[in-house]
Amino acid sequence: MNYYSLNNNAPKVSFKEAVINGIAPDRGLYFPSEITPLPTTFFEEIETLSNHEIAFRAIHQFVKADLPDSVLKEILVQVLDFDFPVVQIEANVATLELFHGPTMAFKDVGARFMAQCLGHFSKNTLSEVTVLVATSGDTGGAVANGFLGVKGVKVVILYPDGKVSDIQERQLTTLGQNITALKVAGTFDDCQKMVKTAFLDETLLNEMQLTSANSINVARWLPQLFYFLFAYKQAKSQGKRIVFSVPSGNFGNICAGLVAQKLGMPAKHFVAATNVNDTVPEFMKTGKYNPKPSTATISNAMDVGDPSNFIRIRHLFNDDIEALSKKLSSYTFSDEVTRKAMQKIYETATYIADPHGAVGYLGLKKYQSENPETYGIFLETAHPVKFLDVVQDVLGISPEIPPQIQKVLGKEKRAINIATYQDLKSYLLK
Ligand SMILES: *Cc1c(COP(=O)(O)O)cnc(C)c1O
């Protein structure tokens, strides 16, 4: 299995090289050269398989050239050591809770998988790898936690000052060891721009092996397809066509869902639900892709104006927007509507949704209003306690703080303030 660059102007590489490079030398995202469907028996018997078996069989073809089966199995045992329950909310509406991991963000799986892969690859080399990552909220904590103590890997996290929640900030600034947080005077887009500039900077590239832990990295992106299979396994007995609604920012998670479908998972439809950062909903309406600066919302992990993985989705459908529309709908929702949805979910099901999950719920309801004969699953991408101020403000209640979060609350935040790309560069070269 090779990976090629979606800009088509770079050599094909192995899984290992794709993980270490992060992005191809021509700035394109890597994409697997083949996606071979799993046998239909896999889906027929999926209820009898453990999550580890499902994950192993689903990701095997993408990594087998560089990860021996025994190593892959070990990695999956470490990565998937928590539950992914599908919880009923109303008739034909359920939520897939992806927040039972160490940082209570769905990104834990991808971040841990990538960390374990890089750790394995760096065992055989002497040079250190520096992971550079921009976060709009949850990536930072998940990456910090996943990479903590991994030998041969140094992690540098950029986050926008004042634009992540207190808990998110603590999760990425309190660990120390091989993790450094850089607090940027600017927006998430500014952070992302600095990271992108660093990957193009010859001086830096000559000095160090830089890679990205954003979902452009195949080792962070691909394992997310597990979620959809785990959910399918639990929802299959409903006997209805399944629809997934995914609260989307950089569109990595939903793109992985579409890969799961390409592997043969029977799903009727996907909904990409966004906050007011509506670049993709606009594209689906007009066929024009107009990236714009991001707007701050209460679902801040999705405040993305130029979603990096959407190009992979277009590629999966050979850039045929009509074919894509048959499988994917995309809707945008304001903060006001999102708050109302949180209230409605709480009133009807006594379920506390976080703002991202609530956006997913809204997308699902919108699709089901025209397609009622479906069983819908919206993804709950973060525990509500991660967005405590919004939950308190909207629902007037304070969810109990789970032990994973309690652990970081008392710790001292440590970050280095930066404002410009030059600051980042000086830090990295130091
Ligand atoms: C990252 C994130 C998202 C968006 O996921 P993408 O793969 O970037 O579309 C949604 N919700 C939460 C809580 C997140 O942390």
C-alpha cells in the first residue's frame, strides 16, 4: 500500500514515510493508493467481533507494509482501551459517545494511534521527530496526552490565546516532559498558518524532522474510521438504514466515515453538520469552494474556515459533486439554534449534549425531516464538561467533573507566548 499526494507532484511513499512527513513535499495531503472493500461477511458478522478485531481488520491494509501484525495488535490494545457506546436519545435518534478517552475528546484515538506509530518508527532511528500542531481546542489536549513520554518525539502545540476553554488549555499546558505549548496572540487560523509556513521553511526542514499531528496526518485521520464501524455494530439490529451526522470542522472525522463506507459498511447517508463556519455547506449548495476566515462560536473546535480534509472527500468522489451529494449533505447552524437544541435534548431525554454534539443532532434532525425511515446516529465528539461555561449558561446545570478532567484542574498552566511566525521559528531553532 502506497500513499500519493493529492497535488500529484510528489513521489509515492510508504505508510511510515507518510506519517513522518505529515504532508507531501508538494504540499498535498497523502491519500491511500487503494481502498479494498472488506468481505461482506465482515459486516454480516460484525456483532460477533470485538472492537480490537474490527479495528485490526479495518486498518490492516493501510499499515501492514510498515507495522507487523503483532505490533499493530499491541498498538490497538493501547489505543482502544475505553468504550464507544451508542446511546438512545429519541425514537430513531441515538448518539455515539466518543468522549470516554483520556482527554474526553474523540481525537484521543487518532492522536494515540499516531503517537504509537511514530514511537515505533523512531525506535529504529537516531534522529528526533518534532510534531508541530495547531489546535482550535481539543486537538492539543489529545495530542499532548497521546504523545506524553513517547521517546524520540518532541511535541509543540500552538493554540489561540483566549479562544480555547479553561479545561482545554489546562489539558495542553500542564503536562510538561516532551510537550510544549505556545500561546499565540491571534486566531486558530493564524496558528494553522504558522504551522503551514513552518512546513515550507527550508531552514527549519534542514535542521529538524518536522511532522504534523493534525488530521492531515494519515495516522491521525484513518483510525477515526473505527468509530463508524463500532457504531454500525451496535445499531445494526435496529434493522433500518443508518445515517451518520458528524459535527465537522476540518472534516477529517467525516472523511474517515466515508472511507468506512468505501470499505463496504452499509450506511445510507452522511451529514456534515457545521456551525456558522459554512464553507462546505456553501460548496454543496453552489459548487464553489470559498475558504474564509473563521468565526468564533460556542462549538469552537469546529471554527474552521478552510477545512483541510475536504479535499480528501472530494477526491473520494472523483470530484463529482453530484455523486457526492447523493452520499453527503451539509448544513450550517447558528449558536442560537445550537443552544436551543441543547435545551431540547436535555428536556426530552435528560441528556446533556455539548455544543458540538448539539450541532450534529441538528444536522441529523434536518436530514431525517425529509428521510424519516432512517436510524440516525450523531457523534458526540466531546464530553459536555469540556464546554462547562456553555453548558452552565444554556442548561443552568453543572455536570459532574470526571476524574480525567479533575486531574488537570489543579495543575499550573505553562505556555510560551508568541505572536509571529518569526517567534515560532526562533523557538524551534533554539
Ligand atoms: C476536532 C473536533 C471536531 C471536528 O472534527 P473534524 O475531524 O476536524 O471535522 C468536532 N468536535 C470536537 C469536540 C472536536 O474536538
